[in-house]
Amino acid sequence: MSLNNFKKVIGNIKDAVHVVMLYFVNEPLLNPDVFLMVKYAHQNGLYTEISTNATLLNKENAKKIFDSSLDKIIIDLDGTTKESYEQFRVGANFEKVMENINYFCSQKQTLKFKKPFIELQFILNKLNQNEVEDIKILAQKLKVDHLSIRAFGLGEYAYSEAERKILADKFLPDDPRYQQKIRYKKNGANFV
């Protein structure tokens, strides 16, 4: 979406909505105007949120996010090891993503910013089902505001029945403990 079209949309909805979520199954940091969109929505009194896989969450984009007044960022990290992460996020580089996440979280702490609220999201799957305790430890180390462990989903809107069966065999957790949605929340300094 262009910035001009975004401004038109905001002009039409700003009195009827409170939250603008600038993502849905895509990477918002690919849009060079996303930071201006966040700032514009914020100037119109709207709460703003993005979700990113952190591949493009480099130092330059981190600064732009902090300058944009973004309210919430969801950072997807679907593995605590190179092996589990790169098999699930094909084409992504685990070391680079971890560098980006570490930098972003440490900058928020160093600059003593309250925003954006950082949610670390871990999509539980067959490849990372043995890393639940590790992601909880990592979330504490990063000092994120919230850790969300989400179930792996296969929406009918995106996949045919045959594709869902193949992906289910490859990615759905087979550990009986994780057959349903799990969500961990911050309780003081710990995640429970």
C-alpha cells in the first residue's frame, strides 16, 4: 500500500477504530513507507502494531521504529537453534536474526524506552517442540515484555487440503503436551 492510500484509509477510519495492525501474513518492513505509516497513524491517535520475522530488523530499521512511535512489535522467533529455526523459516539466517533481535531489545533498554511493547512470538512446531524452556530463558535474557508460544496453524485460506496434510506431517508437534494452543505470560521477572 502506498503512503497516500494509507493516509486516505486512516482518514476514513480514524474515528471508528483504535488499533492499526500493519501486518497479516507478510513482512511489513518490506514496505519502505511503513515507518511513516506508523507515525501518521500515531499522529491521528491510533495505536499501532507490527509483526516481523526480524530478518530486516537491522540497526537502521530499529532506529526508524523507535522514531516512529510504534506502540507494539511482535518479533517472530520460531526456534532457539540454527537447525530448528532455518528449517522452519526457510531462507532466513538464524545468526543474523538473533543479532537483529538482540540489538533491538538492548537498544530499547539502553534508551530506556517504554515503547514499543515487545512481544516475542514462538510458533510451536515439530522442529522446536523441545525448545520451549530455552525460549522462556531467552525471553528473560532479552527482557521482552511478553512471550507468546503459539500453536502452528494451517489455514484453509492459504493451503489446499493436500498441502495441509503434507505440512501437518512435517510441522505439527507430535509431543502430546503440545497438542493444543499454549500461551505463556510474564509474571514479574518470570514467564509462566
